[in-house]
Amino acid sequence: MEFSDNFYAEVEEKGSGIHAFELLIDRYTGAVYPEPGPNMMWNTKYGHMGGMMGRGGWRAGPTSVTPEKALDIAQEWLDQYLPGTSAAVKADVFYGYYTIHTLKDGQVAGMLSVNGSTGEVWYHTWHGDFITMKELEN
């Protein structure tokens, strides 16, 4: 995904189909680094806090929030904090959380993540304006 402040990529495990982690690419230098926020704090398999604090990670317990429930939680949050914005119809599944695109007038506007055990929402404020998206597969 191209945003005004960076490029964003999701890396998916081939065998499981679960998204492993999220990356940001600097628009000007091409430097690649882990996305902050849920990717580091809630990712129970690859995240920084999951590795430091044990398999369960920080603020993570058993995943009790389903992808469908994550979409409901996302929409409730958007209705309260960004009226007129909607959650996409699909939640990308990561270890310990979900990432969901947000839509304004039917077009991608940004994204947020929902914790898979607590239902906490973390809006991704670091991207800037959405420009375009392309899917790549190997």
C-alpha cells in the first residue's frame, strides 16, 4: 500500500495463511522496518513484546475475538471516533490481532487493528493519506 508518509506491506505465512507481520518502507530511502504499534506489541509470534514477555505477549491472552467480532468492534470504534468512516468487509488475521482497512466514501482511508484477546482498538496514525494499493504474490 502506498501512503503519503510511507509504503506499507503485510507478510503472510505460506503454510498457515496467517499474516506474520507488517512492514513500513521509507518513501525516500527505501529502508524497511517493522511497523510500530500492534505489529510489535500484540503480535504473539513475531512481535517484539511477544518475544520479550513470553509467548502470550503484552496484553495478549487466548484469542477470543473472531474476525467477524473484530469487524464489529472496528465499526463501533469508527462510529464513535471517525463518523462517516466504515470498516472493510475483511479482517486480516495476524497472531494475536487483526488489521482492518478503513473506508471513506467506499475508498481506503487508513487502517486500524483490533486485539484478538481484549478487543482493544489501535488506529494507525503514522501512514498519512492513502494513495494506492497493489497485491503481490510469489
